[in-house]
Amino acid sequence: MNALRVARAAFKARPQAVQVFKRGYAEAAGPSDKIKLSLTLPHQTIYKTSDVVQVNIPAESGDMGVLANHVPSIEQLRPGIIDIIEEAGGSKQFFLAGGFAVVQPGSELTINAVECYPVEEFSAENVKNELAEAQKIASGSGSEADIAEAKIEIEVLEAIQASLK
Amino acid sequence: MVAAWKAAGFTYNKYLAIAARAVRRSLKDGPRAKAERRGNVEQLKFVKWENGKPGESKTISSESAAQ
């Protein structure tokens, strides 16, 4: 009977102790207002699970901004500007040629692209020349595949041109 | 809406290769030369086996370009 009383006392004491040491997963994982960004190309890793504040991506379904704790989703990307707002308050702009962005649970964003370059590395002159050439092919009398190819190029080049202004 | 590349009968891989090429050609001359030298990274290869013998090794992108 005495032992039972002791056991009961211990049982009563427990909830208090639990409250003192209670700690959520989110706290253990560190600050939750950052998103871990990985931006990878077949030949280069630009970001490797780096903490950033926000990433704006040109999804096929529309431009979207991704913050921490975003709902998990998979987005196909258009050729366009990806805007990365870093912790220090600065922002970086890259142009990517299309690919996929995967928002994973736990504030992780993974972007896979074929080509991705900082906006400063584009030459307005070269874009103009390429655009003129693609337009010539698109309105020419080449094969259907050549014309379709030129039309894709025009779409990409016009997106670059718009982002350089 | 069906995307233009899909309507033209291109695979997504082929479409991305075209878009990537356009991006590489739009770079300033310095980074452009570097990117063009590297070209489209082709790492995915496949071999079709027939009658217990391996066929020719092809890259995915060369195959989709032929289509």
C-alpha cells in the first residue's frame, strides 16, 4: 500500500516536470524564418542549403514568392528571373533557362536548372543579334522543326531582353 | 493550354536543351566562350541490349535531338 502511494505521488509530479523540459521540434531546428535554398545545375552548385529569406521563382503557373514554411509543392519553371533575397538584406538575380523547383517540408527549396547565370553576365547586344537571327528562321521557309525551335528561342530571348531592362 | 514545345512534338529534354543554348549564346563574350566550350552537359547515357548483347551507347540528348 505504501509503495502504491509513492508511485501515485510520482505520477502526480510528472506533468510538472514534463512542462519544464518541453521543447518543440521547431525550436531544436533553429530559426524557422529562413528557407534553405539549393540551386544546382548539372555542372555547378550555386547554393547549397544556404539560409535565405525569400526566393521569387518564375513558375509555369505564375510567378511566386517562397518564404519559410511554404506548403510543399513542385513547380515547373519558365525561362525567367529568379530573385533571391539573402539574409544580409541584399538580393541576387539570376536568369534560368527552365527546370524544376521543389518545396520540401521543413523549409527547404531545391531548384534544378540546366543553365543559370547572374543577370549582369548577359549582353544586351548578343541577345539582340540572337533574337534577330531566330526571328529570321521563324519567318523563313525552313522545316517545321526548325521553325518550332526558333520559336522556343524567341520566347527565351524575349524573356532575357525583358529582364535586362 | 498545351505548351508550344509540346505541340511541336519535342520532348521536355529537347526543349530544355534549346532554351539552355539560347541562354548560353546571350551571355557576355567572356562567360559565353566558357559556357559554349562546356556545351550542354550530357551525362545520362543508355544502352539498349538485344539478344544478350549491348548495343551502341547513346546520350539521352542526342537521341531526343534525332526525334
